[in-house]
Amino acid sequence: MPLITQADLEKYLQIDVTNEPDDVVTQYIAQAQATADNYCHQPLEYSSVTEIFESDQPSAWRVLERFPISAVASVTEDGILLTSDDYLWYADGRVRRVTGSGVGRFDRTWSMYPNAVTVVYGAGYGAGATAPYDVTPDDLILGIVTICGDLWRYGAQYAAQGSVPIKSVTLSGSDTITYAVGMDQRQPGELSQAVKMLLAPYVRRRM
């Protein structure tokens, strides 16, 4: 399910859309979430992930492609299914190769053979995730609903005008006349600095 609802958009815009659900709103919600996913370089909605990797240098740590992690179903290395004593995982997306248990546990490097390690895990927010990640954070909701609000308000504006609003006109022998337009002078689809700040905690870390 999407991370925001029609009710979230209606509350943000302080309007009441006649249809429930509304086809246009449903489309805008999908587009807004896809835009947020793209900016964050990862899907934000919860799903099961199968990730295959090998270490390019000796290391006991690996940053996976998705976070937050709710659970790790299995880790296989060099064809051997590891036990929970063989690795540790963290909600921020890291997995750590270890050996032993308790006070006798030590770091151990991940295999460097090609495609040596397969991790099956669940990551993201919303239905299917375990608490507290089954509830989408308020700042993430606001970021996505703000994108959706832009699509609603300025999409209607562009449709009414038949094109993107004209920002400036230059006449021969005259200065350029610049008009004030919506979206804080942003291009259609361009994210505001406020939205970027809201999404910043959810951007995938580079490996």
C-alpha cells in the first residue's frame, strides 16, 4: 500500500475531493511516491529483498541497498546457510559477519568470491514491516504529500493554461519581462529544498 493516502492529501491541501478514491489522486500519489523513491535511491515502501554481493576488500561489514531493515530471513555464504551466530544485522541497513557467540564473538570477513553472499531481508516502511517501521514517519509522509500537493495544484494550473506558465518574455529592443509563477520558480517536477530536507534521512547511503 502507498505510504500516503487521499485523506493525507486532502488534509494537506485543506480540500475535500468528491470521489473516494479519486482516480487522479491515486495517480498523483503513485507519482509522488515514485519521485520520493527516486530521490532517495531506494524504494521506501516495505518489501522483501534478495540481495547478492561479494566483498571487494576484506571486511566484516556490509551496507545493504535498503533500510530500515525489519528482519533478516536468511544469509547464505559460499553456498552455506549461516546461523544467527554467524552474523549480526542492524536496522540502519548494515550486516556484520562474525564468528563465535557472546563474549567470544569476533569479526570475520565476508567472502570475496563472486556473488558469494545472498541476504534475504525485509526493508522499508508500512504494512508488513515490524514495529516501529510499520508506521511511516511523519516527516516522510509530509515530504511525499508535499510532492503530491504540487502535482495537484500546479498540474491543474498547467492544464488550465494549456502549457507550462511562461516565466519571461524578451521583446526586440526591450528588456526581458519576468513574471511571477508558482512552484517558487521551480520547473515542473523539481523538488523544493524543503522536500529535499524532509527526504534527506531516507536517502540510501552509498556503499
